[in-house]
Amino acid sequence: MNNGFFRKLAVDNMKRNNKSYIPYILTCIVTITVFYIMKSLSLNPCFETMIGIDTINYFMQLGSIAAFLFSLVFLLYSNSFLIKRRKKEWGIFNILGMERRHIAKTLAWETCYVFTISLIAGLILGIALDKVMFLLIVKVVRGTVTLGFFVSFQAIITTVLLFTFIFIVIYIYSMCQIRISNPIGLLHESNAGEREPKANTLLAYLGVIFIGCGYGISIIIDKPISKAAPYLSCAVLLVMIGTYMFFTASSIFFLKMLRKRKNYYYKTKHFISVSNLIYRMKQNAVGLANICILSTATLVMLSSTSSLIFGMDEIIQTQYPNDFNIYSDETDLMRSEESFGYIRRLQKNMNLNISAETYYKYLTIPTVNKEGSFYPVSADGISGEKNEANLSFITLSDYNTVMGTDKTLGTNEVMVYSNRKAFHYDTLKIFDKQYAVKEKLGNAIGNGVIAADESNSYMVVVPDMEVNQLYKLQKRELGDLASNICYFYGFNSDADKTEQKEFYYALMDAFTKCEYQGTLESKADAQAEQMGEYGGFFFIGIFLGTLFLASTVLIIYYKQISEGNDDRERFAIMQKVGMSKQEVKSSIRSQVRTVFFLPLIIAGIHVIAAFPMISRLLLKLNLNNTGLYIRCTAVSFLVFAVVYMVIYYLTAKIYYNIVNK
């Protein structure tokens, strides 16, 4: 047998098994396309002049690594479906005289053809879509479009090398499966069934307990996201393990409970579907769990990243309330006034038009909250406390001036604005002083430092003399660890972004030379960096979400084909003993719906349980609009459910056609 024979046999095999190979090749193309685009975008020189693109490049590099690792695992998993369907065919070849080395050569040619088709199509599609994705990123980060068409040869070489490695691993894995089987085993293995699995009650309860513990951690843990990361990682791991346990044991336990309900079980469509599901749930459990976890990952990525994109303007406005924000940490008031005076002189010298100014002082005291009694600690000592809270005290006169109000306060009265958690107390106690909460404010003075605070921060408006009194009390208790009174100066400008950036750079240069103690911020300068950061999140979510969705579709498709082939003979026998085609169709519909929609329902429950965890992550990124996240999650779930139902309709039709052959 020469190589020409094996090449022709490989082509014939692929044509004969086109219903399995075409979806597999399409998935390979998608994974190669996604990887190439991520790698190419991270190397695109057109980004070099854009502020904030370092963040996007970083996320694209991370995304390309994640895409490669996922592609390796998933393509191996998908290939296992192909191997199972082909084992009978290989067994026949072996019995007819082909040796294992001949099958190996045929399989090598098949792998080469799949690899070549997938790589060429994936790279062509990736190169074509690369410019589109570049334009989308520029649009999101509000950059300037550059003319020209960039093709990254480094990205092409990297893609070729890494996916060559993946397909070599796939080929070796396939050969190992053939070598450990004998001809008779290969002939019958694709049709091999399983005995009815026993309901493992312990594993079923453990699955529910694991999922419940994961949910509990997500809901109960109230620490800031940076300090709760180990707990949340544990929650994700528990839910994933619990999901596999649920589909492996709890689903069998549940189906056997249905079988015991005679009024439900002894109906034609339920009798057939429940019996079939019990019989094969063990072998399908991992596939269903994979669908559930991939669906959850897709929904979480799409909902959270879309929330960031749609809430981007709100986030930037919250963090940068003015075009220019100066936070002075100078302990000497005269030094701060000199700094602000220099800023005003520079405004005149550079002809920067000022439209509005804001000036006030405030004192932030880190505390631990115990039922409305706030105990001051140093900034280092607060780390890790569950009830940590930063109290920012502002004078009543400054509040009225900035907000344009005429509110009044008694001697021991305050007004409180909550930045994170609601303030539920009628009094506020700190040091030896107790204040009555006269009003809980719905909005407050813009302050990016306070808004970006990850802990439960509160802005407290006090009578004018109280800020200095509180500073003295804090100084007496904490000594050198006490925080200083800060001075804020913010202003807006009618100048365009270029002029604003020029002023900001000149100001930064001057303040660096005079060793100014404080923070200078420009909304125009910071906006591009923020756009890059959240744009990076968004595109990682879109790319990986697309990859996960394609993987979900392929798993479902192969699952339906595999089950259809397994059930064909069973339904044929049932029809011969009197079961009508309508009853067959009804039974199939009941069976497919039960299995098909269970992962979607569980994924929806997972997303709801993850809501507190994702909300805290978004708070870390300064998105405090819970309503927006809920809307984005709801829309993402509805869109995903529609796509899922389309997949259901198409694959159920394929399943029915296979069964009725």
C-alpha cells in the first residue's frame, strides 16, 4: 500500500463522516481565528500612539494564552467524540487485513487534512476580521483610526507552531486509543452501552452541599474583592466540582425518584425518556456538566463586560468628577494655598478657559464599624477587617457652597452619604462623640478618591468646627499614624482634550520639581487609560465568550448525534412492537427537552448565585450601577437562551432524523 492509497482513503473517510467532521473543522477554524486575532492585536503597531493601549495589549496576551489552553483541552475533548464514532470503522479495517500502522497512516492523513483546512481558513478569516476588531477597539477607546492593513507575521508563525503542537497531541492521543484496543473491541466499542447506574446518594448530597457552599461563600463573604479573592476562587472551584457531582449522581437520583412516581412514569413519553436518561446519564453527565459550566462562563463574561462598556461614561464621571482634580496632602494649609494659587496663574498663562471650580477640605479616618460605633485605626491596621469603613468628614459650609444648598445642622448633628453600603443607623459614634444623623443624603460632593474606595466609605457632613476637632482627637489617639486634613481643588474647562493634556503635563512637570505632596488628575488623560482597561475586558469577554459558545454548540451537536445513533435500534424495536411514530416523536421531544434545558437552567441559577461576587468585582472597577448589571445580565441570558433554543431545534431535528432512518 503506497501513500496515495492512504491519502485517498483518508479523504473518503472524511466525506463519509462529514456530519461529524464539518462541525469539528468549523470549531477548529473558530479557535484558530480567535487566537490569531488576539495575538495580532497585541502586536499591532497602530496602537502604539494610543494612550491606554498597554492595558489592552496585556489583556490580549492573557486572552491568547487562555484561548490556547482552552483550545488544547477542548479540541482533545471534541476529538474523543470522533474517535468513538470511528472505532467500529477502524475495527472493520483491522479485521479486513489492515494493520494498526496502516490505520495510523490513514489517521495521520486525516489529521493533516483537518489541520491544513482549519489553519488556512482560520488564518484567512483571522486576517480579514483583524482589521474589523481593530476598528472596534479604536471605537470603544475613542482613539484615532489609522489607514492601512496590518498583517502580523509573528502572530501567524505563533499560531502555526502552537496549533501544530495541538494537532500532534490530538494525533498521539488518537493513536493511543487505537493501540490499546483489539479489533473485536474496536468493532463493538462505539455501540457499547452501560448498565443502569446506581444512585450514589452520598455523591448526590455532596454535589448539592458543594454547590450550596459555593453559593454561600459568594453571598455571605462581605470583604472587598481584593481581600476576598481566595474565598471567591474557592467558591468557583466548589461550584464546578458540585456541578459535575450533580450531573453525575444527583441527576440519576432525581430520575429514579421520577420513576417511582407511577402517575408520572407510566405514560408513554415519560416512560421511554426517563428510562433512556437513567440508562445513559452516567456517560452523558460530564458532557452536560461541561455544557453547564461553559454556558455559565459565557453568561458571566458577556454580562459583566457589557456592563463595563455601557457604564464606562458613568464610571469615568464618578472617578473624575471634574476635568482636573487636585488632591493636596500638604499638612500646611499655606502650602496648599500656594499650590492652588500656582495652578490659577498657570491657567491664565496658558489661556485655559475655566468653566467651573470646586474647593473644599476633608478629613478621612479609617475605622472599623461595630453597629454604628466607629473605632479609628491606622490605614494599615484596617486591612482585612470585614466591617472596615472610611469616614470622610466635610464641613457644612463647603458642602453648601459646592452643592448650591442651604442646609443647616445643630451642634451634634450630621448628614451622611453612603458610597457603598446603606447607612442604617440613627446615630454615629466616633471617639467620645456621638452625633445624631439628621439626614441620609442621596448624593454628595464629587470625589474620585472616595468614590474609588473599595471599602464601605461614608461622606459625613459636620458643623464647620468639627473637622478640626476630629483631626485633633485622631491625632491624640493615633499619633503619627493619624491621617491629615486634605484639600481638594477641581475645575472644568472648555478647552479641547489636547489643550487639557498640555496643561496637565505642564502642571505635573512643575509640581514634580517643587516636590508637591498630593495627587493630580486629568479626566482627558485618564479617560484613554480607562477606556483601554475596560475595552480590554470587553474584548476578552467577547472573544472567550464566542469560543465558549462555539464549544457549547459542538458538545451539544456531538451529544445529539451520539445519542441518536445509540437510540436508533431501540426506537426501531419499539416501533416494531406497536409504538407509533407520533409516540416516538413525543418521547424524543420529552427526552431531549429534559436533558437539553437542564444545563441552561442550572447555568442561570449559577449566574444568579454569582451576582454578589460579580457585583463586588464591578464595584472594584467603580461601576456602582447595580441596575445596569442586572439589565445586562438579563439581556445576555435572553440572547443566550434564544441561541440555545435555536441549537435545540436544529439538533433535535438531527436526532429525530437519525432515529427514524
